[in-house]
Amino acid sequence: MTADDRFAEDFRQARADLPLGTRNEIITGPVSDWATDFSHLEAEWAADPYRIQDELRQRCPIARTGRFGGGWLPTRYEDVAEIAYDTERFSSRSIIMSNFRPPRELAPVGGTPPISSDPPFHRDARRLLLPAFTKSAVAGREQATRAFCHSLIDTFEGQDVVDAARDYAQHIPVRVIADMLGFPPDDGPRFREFIENALEGVNLPPEQRLARMEQLFEYLQEQIRDHVDHPREDLTTYLVNAELYGQKLAPSHVAGTMALLLIAGIDTTWSAIGASLWHLAKTPADRGRLIADPALLPTAMEEFLRAYAPVTMARLVKDDMHWHGVGMKADDWVLLSFPAANRDPAQFERADEVVIDREVNRHAAFGLGIHRCVGSHLARMELRVALEVWLERIPEFSLADPAAVAWSTGQVRGPRALPVRVAPR
């Protein structure tokens, strides 16, 4: 048996040995009261979560729901931060709130380490990834990213209206992550399907959702097999050869980390780029300031990340307990809404405004605690370059039809349709 065959067999066995978790009934439909029946999957939430979060912060800072087997939603910065840092009482073994709870046996590794890992395993799994995401490593990818952004805008020639999300924002992280992992860049449509299955398909029957996830892991197995046969200088080959505690990484660890990078590394950045372009399309004063003073962009970019933070993460309560006056049960979900934390007026002055020259901006867009995004340098580079190139090439643009803008549902929020009227330079 070759090394490739052994890895593939180990991978299949690891997937087969995964125990089933707790399944809950699918609960959909209109929300009766956001304080007692919240749902982050409803169209009303996708269209404008900030109004709802502001109301909850005043009424009951920790909302609850019976959907998905029970869950909680803190909306104050201090509560979100406290839970994010509390690894003793809250587990990260599943970071997507759905009708399926992975079993406790998956801890402390989880299905997509290190984001699904609990201490002490988390620290060592995270440390493996750090070299690929240093500032110097990210800087080495900037030139290719900039050239790709220009090539995307080249395709707009002759068009009066383009979709800034579909035709621009979504393609940038797809190309960057595919290059990092050594995946075929033409597989972008498959990546978007995997993302939709993972992040927006959480209301599907558990069996159907698991079957869709298997499609992702079958694809990853194909890529791993190819990298075992044809090693090269990329992150996949690095993970296949990496060691932890004196042993090669388990096949499930390799594939899980690759799945994390493929899904989280694309959708979050795609959403941040799209939301920033949406703001600039509807706010000509801010767009004009950035055109006149490009040096302001890094500061403005941080404000876009604060105001339109795309990511909400989930935790699972480890044991029954009372927490800040609410009775949490073991395996209750807790949604850590970093967007809500970033709009808390107790933490930020003029929290509901976008202030592109905000000087003090310790936002939580990249998370808080031990799971703060390992790829933050990469995401910032992609966002900055995407905006620099767009503003250089298309300084004048506006929403073609505000009603046609569509936002994703679930725990990563960003424009999925963003038609803008453009006047290329």
C-alpha cells in the first residue's frame, strides 16, 4: 500500500468513525418576539440585523430562542467578550448554529481545527498555521492579488452596470485561498457551493446536510491524494507533512483544517469587500474623501470592518449553569455576534455611524479570545487591495437599484447581489 493509499484509507476510516451528534427538529418561520424567539436565518435579520440588535440591547441584552434545540444571543460587547474568552464553560466544538450538534467526543479537536478546538489542543493546532499567515508571508501575495483585481475590472469594459459582489468581491478570496492551498483556480464555483452548504444550509435535514458536507470532504481527499503524489510548495503539502506531538497530523485534522481555510477564508473576506463597496456606493461623501486622500483608506477600512463585521460565531454550553441571570442548559447554543458587539454604544462613540476617520477602533470583527482570526493579516490585505484597485479604476459608482441588493443569511453576512452603476476611468 502506497503512502497515498494509506492516507486515503485513514481518511475514510476517520470519517466513518465520526459519531452522530444530537439532532433537533427544523424550526423555521417568522419570529414572534426577537427577545424570546430569535432566528438569524430570517430575511428580516439578513436585511438589517442592527435595528434588531439595538432593540435587544435595550430590552434584554441576552436574547433566547427555542429553535435549534435552544440558544442564546448576547448583544453587549462585554458579554460577547466574556463568553469568547471563557473556554472553561463554553466549547468551540461547533461554531455553526444549526439543527445538528456534533457529539462531545469530538472535543477538544473538533471537525475543523483549530477554530473548532478547545484548549489545550487549540493552541498547538493554531500554532501550526501561523507561519503561513504572518505579515511577511501575506505581503508576498499582494502583487498577484492586485493583478487579479485589475483583471476582474478589465472584464467590465463596455458595461454600465456590474454586480460588485458576484463579479468582483467573491472572486478575490477564491483565487487567493486556491493559490495558498494549491487547488485549481477554475474550481471556484465548487468552492461557492461548499460555502453555501456549510453556512447557509443549516436548516436542511441533518442527513441531507451531512451528505452535502461529504461532498466537500471527498473533494478535499482528491486534493490531498494529488498533493501526496505531487508535493509542491503550498499549504496543503505543508499540512500533509506537518507533525504534532511527534506524529503526522491525523487525516481528519488535515482535511478539517483545509475545509476551514476554504470556507472561512473565502466567505468572510468576500463579505467584507462587498459590504465596503456597498457603503461607498451609497455614500458619495466618504467615497470622495478616499479618492482625494488615499492615505485614509487603512483607517476607513477598519471602520468598515467594525460597522459591517461579517462574522458571528457559535459556542456550546458545556454544563447546566446560571450565567448573568439566565439559565443555560448543557449543549445550548450561544451566538457570539461580533457585529452586535461592534455596534454597542457602551464600547464605541457614535456606534451606529460609519466614521471613516475613527482613530480609536478596537473592533471585534476578527473575533475575540483564543479564536481570534489567524488569517486577519491576509483578510486585511485582500480588502485593502480590492478597495485600492476599485477606487483607482472606478472612482465614480453608485447603487443601480438599492432594492436589488441582497444579503446572505446565517452567520456570515455580506452582499450576495450588489448591482452598481459604474463609470470606469
